[in-house]
Amino acid sequence: MLAYIARRIVMTIPVMGVVALIVFSLLHLAPGDPAVIMAGDTASPAQLAEIRASLGLDRPIYVQFVYWLGQLLQGNFGTSLHSHKPVAEMISARVGPTLTIAATTMMFSLLVAIPMGVYAAWARGRISDRLVMAVAVLGFSTPVFVTGYVLIYLLSLKAGWFPVQGFTPLSTDPVRFLKTATLPTLTLSTIYIALIARITRSSILEILGEDFIRTARAKGVPETQVVLRHALRNAAVPIVTVAGSGAAFLIGGVVVTESVFNIPGLGRLVVESVLARDYPLIQSLILLLSLIYILINLAVDLLYTVFDPRIRY
């Protein structure tokens, strides 16, 4: 078990190395000159040369990459070209709301989607099954920003239950946090719930056709135990896989959701950095989001061994 975990952790290191190489290449592949962005279009050639020297852009590319990688390993993510603040400081100020919304979205989605999928599988072919799947298809097909604006109109402008925009940390005011986090969580959850509910239904339907399920029913095991104890546990691996892969929807959806609800998180910081062509900030954000996605996949791999011990061998 420990050897399996160690192997999976070691395998993430070359993956992050490849990601770092790709992210570094963005600085040289993207149009525009960072020196011109910092100094302005009216800067003299001498000023541009001085800025390039200070950023290390006048060195060979491989030297720049080694130096940049070394700075990353020391926790130095550079300085923003636009605000002239340390990139690490800017990210740390924005990471809280994003991780909070992502965590509440994942918890809420799993609590809703898995029972939906289980019930749809149990009620296969009935009207309730078709209704659940119709809701799942609708949620998966509707763009995140459309869902956000609809919820704002219905629950904020019409009902007045939640604020239209903004975010309050949990440590500051728990009640206010629930009000400000509800609509973003519901918005992000629609696609995630639809995805997990559909895979849960199909996985359980496949398991329900296995021989050991027929044996359990023949022994008189109650249907509830057959579905929840036997079928759901054996269908957990594909469900966990899709739940982990669905983190990509969260990463992409956070950018749109934070813009819709005016949440000061990493999503809005991504938009601001791209519009300002702030290369050090863009590179650091892509690295951070990639690291989060890799860690989620690592957690999924480790969860496999919990639900199916054969995998560790």
C-alpha cells in the first residue's frame, strides 16, 4: 500500500516538470514584449534593453528556464508587470474564495448527484428515472453564466433571498458566508451534478446485472442493501474517476462564476492578468491550477485502493 502511494506521488513530479516547461514557453510564444508592456510604447531602446536585462530576457532560453525554475522552487513567483506587487502575495490574497467555492461545490454536488443517480438506476424505465435524467441533461447543457444569471434574477432580484454579488469569508461572518456562497455554489454545481448523476446511474445499472447481485437477491437480501451496500460500493471506482475528472469543469467554471458574481478569487485574477498580459502572474496561476488538478487526480488514484484493493497490486 505504501509503495503504491509512493509510486503515485513520484509520478506527479515529471508531470509538473512538463507543465512547468509548457507554462514557461508561453512567455516566448505569446505575442507582445513584456518589456514594452512595463515601459510603455514610448520607451527608448535603451530603457527596453535595461528592462529585458533585469527580467533576464536577454539570456539564452535554457538559462532563463533553469533560473525561473530555481526561483519557483524557492517560492519566488516573480513580480507582477502590471501592479508591481509580488505574485505570491496577489495569489494568496485571492486563493481563499476560490478554494472555498470549489469545496462547497464538490460537497454539495456529491451529496445531491449520487442519490439522484442511485434512485434513477433503481427506478430504471419509470417516469421518475426519465425526469432525473432530463434534469441532468438540462444541467449539463446549460452554460454556467446562463445558470448564474437565471439564479440571480430568480433568487436575488425577485425573491431577495441572496445578495447579487460579493463574497464574505467563513471566518468573518458564517451567516453572511452562507448567503454569498449559495448562488455561486448552485451555479457551479449544475454541470457537476449532471455529470456525476449520469455516471452513477450507468455504473449501478451495469453492476446490478452482475451474478453476485442476483445471488444476493436470491438469498433474500433487502433491495435497499443490494443497491446501497453491494451495487454502489462496486460502482464507486468509475464514480470517483468522473468526480475527479470533473474538477476540470470546476477550474473552468470558477473563472466564469467569479466574474458573474464579482467574487475576488483566482478566476477573476486570471481574467485580469490575461487582459493586462501580465506574464509572470499568468504563468503562476496556470502552474497553481495545474498543480491543483494533478493533486486531485492523485487523490482519485489513492481512493481507488480504498474501494478496490486489487488496484494496489
